[in-house]
Amino acid sequence: MYSELCARCLKHNKSCARAWELNGSIAEREQAYADAATNYEAAWRLTGRSDPAVGYKLAFNYLKAGRLVDAIVAAQGVLKADPSYPKIRKDVLEKARAGLRP
């Protein structure tokens, strides 16, 4: 039901960051992390890469989807926007870096 409403909203207004974010949340609940990351990426871009909550969700879903380098880049973007953002360093950045090491 909610995905239909978001699709209708995006049909009329592709620049609605909140609709992209809700689509990402729906995909994340369905454990479709790659799709969730795509939706969060659109929301992150539309917010001007300034909303740390969306950036955190993007980085987390990149990590879950196995896109470790993208997760590191997104986490660094969040830390650039808000250096004191809680948990992103431990939850995403350190795990992604550890996953890259042999």
C-alpha cells in the first residue's frame, strides 16, 4: 500500500526526497538492500548530501549490499556534513574498512 503511494508521488514529483527515503525504508524492510541503497542514494542526492540520517541509511545499506567502498564514501560524506553524528564511525566505517582488509 505504502509503496503504491510513494510510486504515485514519484510519478508526479521525481524530486520528492521523502518519497525516495520511504521507498528505501520499504525495500530495507524487505531485505532488498541494493534497492534500498538506490532509493536512499536518490534521497541523499536530492537533500544536497546534507541530511545525516539519510546518509547513514545509505551507508548502512551499501554495507549490507556488499558495496564496501561506496559505504566508506557515504560514511565520510555524513561525517563531513556532521562530524559528531553518532554511531556511523563504529557501525559502518570501521566494519567496511575491516571488510576490505585481507
